[in-house]
Amino acid sequence: MIKLMRIDERLIHGQVAVVWSKFLGINRIVVADDEVIKNEMQLMALKMAVPSGVKASIVSCDKAITLLNDPRAENLKILLIVSNPETALKMMNNVQGISSINVGNYGRMSQLIGDKEKKNN
């Protein structure tokens, strides 16, 4: 069962590992992101941030849809994390049982990168 879907550009980080995982009593984190799976360094960092006692799946959006719609997922307590509203909408339209969305850190990172690029030009 999906306990919560969270939009957060940082994906798995301290707040997710310490606060949300305990508050929700989860045993599985599913990160659905088509970009992060292409970055080996980022994958390693995300795996290190997973709290003990919790398993994580860091997968493409399509793979996440398949995993989350598998009947065996009903027996899990899942925190679904996506990095942007577009992916959240895709999950909402293709996955049953998403009852709430938490919007965390979104937009500031891309704004900072854009500001930095403007200064460099």
C-alpha cells in the first residue's frame, strides 16, 4: 500500500530517511525518476541515504508503475518519491491507491541552477 507520494527534488535525504520513514512506518521506498537512474554517482548517494530496515527501489517511471501495480505491493508500506509534478501526475494517472501527495522541496534547485547559468553568461 502506498502510504504517501512525495514530490522532492532531493529524492532520498535526511528528512525522508529520519522523519517521514518513521512517521509513516514504511518498509519500502520507491523512487520513480527517469533521470536519476542514468547517473551512477547519484544512485550510489541515494542508496546510502536509505534508512536501515527499509528497502529501496530506484527505478524509471514505467518500472515504478509496474512495481506499484503488482498485487504484492499491497502488503508493503510504501513511500513513493518523485522529483517533479509531471512525474507525480504520471503516477497518479497510472497507479492505483495513491491517496495523498506531499510537496516537499521543489523548484528551488532548478531556480538556483538557472540563476547561476545567467550569471555565467
